Amino acid sequence: MLMRIKGRAGLRCVMAVLLLFTAASPLFARSVESKLRRAVRKANSDWVAAVKTGDAAAIAAPYREDAVFILADGTCIKGRAEIEKMYRVGFERRGGATSARIDSKRLIVDGDLAYESGYGEIKRLSEGKVSTIGGRYLTVWQRTPDGEWKIIRNLVF
């Protein structure tokens, strides 16, 4: 009789642990997603501010060192330093934007990767005329070992 009680108590303990893990799993997923959403919101709002001020370093900050930026014509810019340089050279040639916006439409999490898609737009004043450059984008984020999210690929098209 004593063995049955221990067996049942052990079973109850195992069941309690399983229930705890089952309940914690959605909490963990929400925690990951909220951290990711904060990273995406920050990167997007920093980008909007930085294209107005010409701050290439702020734009490059959320990228991983080995990130790749793929332009609409298929040109690949490899590495955070080169991505920063691309923006810096662009600001030197054309100046900052008069306005900018990012409309992040979708964010899908798949393990340690996340896919963000949306629409981005920059308006510049040139020779007294406002020109608008915009298009769709796909940004691939990766969770780092310390739990932060960094951009590993960015495609504009």
C-alpha cells in the first residue's frame, strides 16, 4: 500500500511539472515575441529619425556584423560596416529625408528567426520638388544567444 501512495505521489509530481511546462511555454513564446516586437519597433523608429538626420550608424546598429542588405537591383551589401557606409554615402550624395515612414505589416516568428515585411518610404526635397522613394521590404531577424534580436538579411524591392 505504501508503494502505491509513493507511486501516485510521484505521478502527481510528474504531472504537475508537465503542466507547469505546458503553461510556461506560451508565456515564453509571448516573452520572445514581445522582445522581438520591441526590437522591431525601435529599429523602425530609429530608422525614420536617422534618415532625416543622416545618421548612418543609427540605421546600421540593429544589424548583425555579418548581415546582408539586398537592394532592389540584386546588389548585395555584406556586413554591418558596409551597410552603414552605403547609407552614409547616400546621405552625402542626396542629403537626409524631409520625411520617412515604415509600415510594418507582418511579423512571423519561426524559432530563432523572424520575418518582418512591410512598406517603407522616404521623401526628399530636391531642386524645389519633393520626390518619393518607397517600396516593399522583407527583414529577417535572428535571436542571438543572449536573447536579443538582430537583423541578418534585409531585402528591398
